[in-house]
Amino acid sequence: MIEYKNGHSGSDAVLLLPKEGIVFMGDLLFVKRHPWFGDGDPQSLQIYLEKLEANPAYRAFVSGHGPVGGKKEMTELINYIKDLRQLTKDGIEKSQPDSIIIKSEIPQQYKNWWYGRFYPWNLQFLCKEMKKK
């Protein structure tokens, strides 16, 4: 059992079973669902996901939200985080107000994901965080 700080929230626990190739991800993994960024650090979350996804010992990732996933589902969530961060960065660089950025349409590959109501909140959170830096 390992603690990952400031990923999805201030503290998340992950159970690693390397011999079985399984990782119990808890709230670090959402499969086909929009995650909630508001309690953590999306950049740290992305780094944690990338490290676990890249580890050849692991093949199955038990999500906290959604079905069990594999490498593909890990990559999808990593790409979601990257895409939202880039969308927000682009809006800020174009001097768009937050109210415009958060109204950005959900990218096609994420439109059918559950918890779509989190999408604008995630963009709002990213606007606030990116403007701090």
C-alpha cells in the first residue's frame, strides 16, 4: 500500500500487487468518467498515472470510479488531463476570460463519459491554478 499525496485529493492510497499485475487505484483512476480536479493537483495526478501506466508489471487497474481498466484506460485519463490543461493554457494565452474557457465544448473523445458536469468545474479549477503560476 502506497500513499500518493496531492493527486486526486490531499491523500490517496494505492494497493500494488505486482505478482498479479494488479493495481487498486481508488480515486486516482476514473474510467470513462470525468474526474474531479477540485481537491487535488491534476499535474501530480498525471505524473502518478504516467508512472503506474509505464510500469510493465501492471496490466489491470481497478478504478475508484468505473470498471476495471487496462493500459488503454490509463492512457485515456492521462490524455484527458493533458487535453484540459492545454485547452485552459491556450485560453489563458489568448486572454480569454475564465467564463469563456469553462464554456468550452467537451472534446469528442470525452463526450460520452459519465460525470460530464465536472468538466466545466475542472476547467475553472485549472484556470485558477494556472493563473497562480
